[in-house]
Amino acid sequence: MSYIRSGSNPEKLYIWGGLDTAEIAEGSKPTWGIPINIFDGLLKKYHRRFHEFPCQYKGAKVDEVWVDEDGNEGVSDAHLKPLQFKVKLSYEDHSVIMWLVTWEYIVNGEINKL
């Protein structure tokens, strides 16, 4: 099952589900994963909570994050580098930052299949 498979993908983000793991690849960074039952549980919980942040399920978490144009989290000088709202998906020592529309696409695309 593929969560993101767009040919036009400026985030260079690919998420796909195997039998046991939702695999996450971003650009040239090493691929990592979330157990599929935990990933699906996070999607369901997020949807049940009316798409509110933060949302956590068995160690997997989605939260809002503000990043500058270089992808750095946190506060920066707004005059030099304006901040953008994004979503951070994390599990254990791994995380990926994506646009809200990307996260909502994953949730809305999968919630009816679960």
C-alpha cells in the first residue's frame, strides 16, 4: 500500500506500507519505519480527534512545527527567514517534516481503508 506516490513531490517524501511496517523515505536520508499497527492507530486517533495536534499513539506522534526556509525548526529572525507551518511525524529517534496538506492526504486517503 502506498501512502504517497506523486510524481510531483517537492518534499522528496515517500511513505509506503508493507505487511509489518510503514516505511518512510525522505530524499537521500536513510529509510526508517513505524510498525504498521502503530501507524494505522495514529491515523485513526488523529482522525477521531478531529485533526488536532499534537496526537500520539504508542510512541508515534504528529505535531505542528514551524520551520524556516532552510527546514530548521524553531524560532528564527522573521525578517530574514520567514517561518512556515508544517507537520512533524516522529517515532523513536526518527522524524520527518512535511506540509500539512501532505499529512492530511495520508490520513484522508487511508482512514476509509482501515
